[in-house]
Amino acid sequence: MNDGAADLLDDELAKARSGVRTALAVLVQAHRRAVYSLALRMLGSRDLAEDLTQDVFMQLNGNLRTIESNKHLGFWLRRVTTNRAIDQLRRRARVQMTSLEDDQPFFSAEDDSDPLLQRHLRDLLSELTPAARAVLLLRYQEDLDPTDIAQTLDMPINTVKSHLKRSLETMREKSLGMQATRCEDSST
Amino acid sequence: MSQDIESRLRAALRPVAPSEDFSQKLLARVLADQPTQPKPRRLLSAGARPWAWWLTASLAACLIAAVGVRQHLEQQRLQQSGLEARREVVEALRVTSQKLNLAYEAVKNQSTSLADEKSGV
């Protein structure tokens, strides 16, 4: 987000705090994509993601006075979304990833990656623990650095780094395995 | 593959937009919801306003002291009036005693003079 857009959203936030409802609508429009994507990739279900997105924005409505800037708003939304998603996942005894809705754009359609690889990465992401999944999403979807991730998840920075390292190693190994299997299949 | 897992993840994890239908419902729901008003803080919420707690405690202490002083003064007043009444009773007894002494002296003198007259005759 460039400085002009950030300033504009800071103004809209000030208006929303003073009760201007259209300004709140602008803020929801600006942040809904990030909140929904985090919720979707954390929970793996479009319905659950929509419910969580709605809950987060309703919670924001009651907490607007505590938000100081658009940057703070982004931090707050990411924090609430990931924490609530982690809570939901932990409440479930076992995450049934087979219930994922394959017809949903769980990964972006804008990239030109191999669709099989996308599906494989999706499966690998969903196998991670809720905390590790949140760390990976904040790093590679939200493009936060480990310090910001640690603040967002209220987690020691060394834990964040260790989650990143372990998750990437696992994904790298399993992706190599998948690539090798595909090479064997294509040669036969 | 191994070296660009991070870039592949970045590409794969680009944010996705929610459906337009959901976005409209979300906006309608959020805009229809009135923000919850913050609850007024209680006067005695010790953490939030320590000065209010001290002010209330000081007022209570002043009130207790005022009641104590008033009770002490009332006690003194009652004691004073009791002493006054005692003094009045003692004075009354003293006057009565004097009167009785005078009457006794008079009766005694009269009986002495009657006896003298009888012996003189």
C-alpha cells in the first residue's frame, strides 16, 4: 500500500471513529480480502472463513475507538483473525482436511504455477499445526517479517523462526518427493 | 524446486477475494450494526481511577471522624448536665439540713425556757 492510500485510509479511519458509516465501509472494503484469505487458508472452508470474516469485522465495529491508524488496523485485523482461527482449529479434535472445498480458489488463480503443485502445497499447508500455519501465512501471504509475526501472534521471535524453518524444510522435502514421483510416472 | 519453495509459496498464497455476494452481505451487516457504547466506568474501579478511590476513602474517613466527634461532644454535654444536677441536689440537701437545724434549735430553746419557768414557780 502506498503512502497516499495509507493517508487516505487514516482519514477514513478517523471519520469512522467519529461515527461516519460510509468511512467504515471503505475500511471494510480495503481489508476484507486480507482477512478472508487468512481465514480461508487457516480454516480450509469457505463457510467457516466467511463466518470468521464477519465476526472479525463485527468485533472491529465495537473496537474502532482503540485503533490508532490504518497500519494499526491491519495489525489488529491480522491478530484477531489468526488468533480466532487458531482457537477454532484447536477446539476441533481433528481437522478433517478432506472436507476442504476443492471448487474454491484456495490458492490464487492469478499465478501461473502448476495446479498440481498448488494442490500439493495446499495439502502440505493444511498438515501443519495451527500456529505453524499462521506463521507461514503471515510470512508468505501477508509478507510480514518475523518480528511483526511474533508481535501479531504474541509469540517469541525464536519460535517464529523455528516454525518457518521447520515448515519450509518439511514442504521442501515433500515437494521434492512429489516431483520425483511425477518424473517416474512420466517416464513410464 | 528446493531453492524456490519460498517464491512458489508467495505466488500460491496471494490473497483471494471473497465472493461479491458475501462482500455485500458483510458490508450490510457491519453497517447495520451499531457500535457498542463503552460502559461508563464505575466510580470505585480501583485500577482505572485511583484518585476516585482515594477521594471516596477520604470522604468516608471524614464522615466517620465527624460522627465520632459529635458523639464525644454529646457525651460530654450529658456528663456536664449530670454534674450540675448533682450539685443542685447537694445544695438542696444542705439548705434543708440548715432549716432542720434551725427548727431543732428553736424547739430546744422553747422547751428549756418552759422548764425554767416551772422550776421558778
